[in-house]
Amino acid sequence: MSSRRQFIKEATFASGGLLLASSSFSNFFIGTKPKVIIIGAGFAGLSAAYYLHKKKIDFVILEARNRISGRVFSHTMDEKENLIIELGAEWVGNSHERMQNLCNEFGLELQNNQFDSHLIYQGKYYKNGDWDYSPGWKTKFQSIINNYPKLSQADKLKLDKMDWWRFLVNNGCQGRDLDLRELLDSTDFGETIRSVSAFAALAEYAESSEKNEMDLKIKGGNSMLAKRIAEKIGMEKIKLEYAVQRVVQNIKGGVTVYCKNGQQFSANKIICTAPTYAVKNIKWEPGLPADQVNAINELQYARINKNPLLFSKRFWKEESFDMITDQSPHYFYHATKNQDSKKGVLISYTIGEKAAVVANQTEEWRKDMVLQTLRPHFNDVKDNWEKQTNYYWGNDEFSYGAYALYGKGQWFRVMPILKRSHIHTHFAGEHLADWQGFMEGAINTGEEAASKI
């Protein structure tokens, strides 16, 4: 990740972000231990709080939701069988060192969560190992990956101005290969590859693990880490259902935060870990700079719908089963891998416009859609169906999306502006990380913001 991270830091410094941070904070806090208000109790906010806790710096966390962990959202599908699935962030990558270190520190077990992908394409079902890209495209793509370390900054800036679909087409990807890349890659980014910066996409595939960081998951649910951190720092430090409405910052020092419930808090400094939709809805006094407002308005978040279905038996048989399809359900994966039970949960995972369509239908429609897709290849499994639930991140009232999506021309231009501190406020969150959509990125940015204090 060093290559992409280095460019973020250089670009942020060039835009004046680090200079602003050093000039507006250091003089005021010499010889003091400031009190900090942290906006958001997701992984970025909790990791920032844990960092401050270890430094014995006082803080309070204001969280708009009625729970901690933000877009990490573990859910029990079957109480009796204790089957737990993730409605939000799912995977820990093999290269996610900070996430793994925290799990070790808090005694949380990370279990293998890698899958072997099956495929439904143009009405035909292919088992894992029976399908692949064409030999010609595999060779070509490997050469692209091998060349990645040789790219100059000018090359990367040029790539950022192109979308991933156009980059693939320009490099000879076509036909079935292009269809497969769209189906597979869009599950990573949460939207069509026509919406993704070519640089952001290439960097992720060139720098990630073999399974694109879909490697591990916390036993008992990913929210376990949020719970352990909260217990360590003290639950009394976290105020739930305290949505921030207004932030007033004194240029000479000090901040006051006003919540929608009428409560207010004063401190020396703020760490804001909210997604950009929530940041925009806060009234900032003085207001955010125009270029920061424009950057917030420009950044999109992926529309992702998760539709978990509980079955009385695991008819897919393989614990490591997942399946990409060119139909409405788009992507299936076994969400209860490593959980001991005859029962099991398949999640139907849809992105972009598909997600919006699926989310707007009835429960019966979603059930029938999934069963119809599975029927030709697994026979009629409706008698095994027990229940389902659904969560559409595109309608989430706090984020209006699952995770950030950098489109063409945005990585080097928009990211540095969003990372820039505003008077006594530092920003954090997965949208400011090396890679979007991972708990690791949220944690890294939370700790980086806290380290500036």
C-alpha cells in the first residue's frame, strides 16, 4: 500500500493540509493535554479514541446511531443456532496489519473467510475451477500488474482521469473477458467499473492480496472488535443518539459542538469521522472552505444491498462457496462459513442500480428472485428457505451509501482536499484511506487523526 499512501501524503502536503494542521494546533497546545470531541463511533472514531485513551488524553464520542461500530453491522440470523452474518463491512485482508494486531490484542480470533468462486453466465453454471479469463487476457493483465511499480507520477495522474472500463478496453479486454471483469470488479467497488478511477482500481489489484483482501473475518462477528474497544475506553465515553447539528470553532482556540437533542459539548479539538453525507449536514461555523464543500458534494458512495437468506441446510455443500452471476442477485456467498450448524446463510449481494432495484421490491419478490436464479443449478430449494432480512446502504440515513467510490479524476484531486484539517478539526474515515471499503482503512485514518493531537 505504500505507493498509493505516499501519493496521498504528498498531494495533501502540496495542497496545504499538513501545513494548516501544524500551524493551527501546535502553538495552542504546547504543554497541555487537550480534550477532544470525536464525531462518530465507527471503527475510525473508536480507533481514534483508543489511541487517545492510551495517551491519557480526555475525549468524548458523539454517535448519531443507536449503536456503536457504524458501517460494521453484525447481525444474528438465527438466535438458537447463533448464526451471525455481516450486514456491513465483511472482510479483513491478509495485508491488513493494524486490524490483525488489534484482534490479537483483544483476543479475537480471525478465521479464514476466502471463497472459491462459481459462475452463472449466459444461462450456464460453472463450478469453481471450470471457468476463467482467456489465456490471452490473463497474460496481458499480468503484464499490466507487473508494470505497475514502474509507473511514474505522471502516468498515475493520467490513469486517474480515465475510468476502469475504458482502461480495460484500451488494453484489449473485450467480449466475455470484459463481462467477467465487470461482474467481478463491480463487487469490489460497489458500482459499475465505468464509475471507478482507473488508477484507484489498478492500484487496488496491484497492491492487494491474491483474494483482493477477502481473506479473514472475526469469529463472532466483526462488531466484536468495536465492542472490545468500547469496553476498554469506557462505554460512558460514548454518547449514542447524539447527532451533531452544529460545530462552532474559535480561531484562537476551542470548539463547541451542538447536538440535535439539545446537548452541547466544549473541547479544544475535534476528530470528525463521519461519512461525507453527514459532514455536509453539519452546520460549520466558520464554514468549510468552498473547495472542501465541492469535494464533499462530488464524492459518491457505493449503493450496496445485502439480502441474507437462512436455509435449513447448506445445499451448496462447499463451505467456501461463492458465486458470481450475470442475473439480478449478482453475487452470492456463504455468510456462515466456519459456524457449526446444519443451517446456513447465503447473502445475495447487489451493487449500483441493481441494488436500488432489489431494495425497492417486496420480501416475496426478493425471495423468488434468488430461488429462481438458484433453481436451474441447485434444483428447487424453496423448502429449505426459512427466513431473510435485507439492508440497503443506499438508503442509510447517516451515510447514504456503503463506502466511498473515487471516480475518474478524483483520486489525486478530491482526496487531498477531503483530508485537509479545518481549523481545530481533523477528518478521518474509510473514505480517506488507502483503499475504500475496509475496516483497516477506517482504523488507520482514525489513528492518524489522533496522532496529530
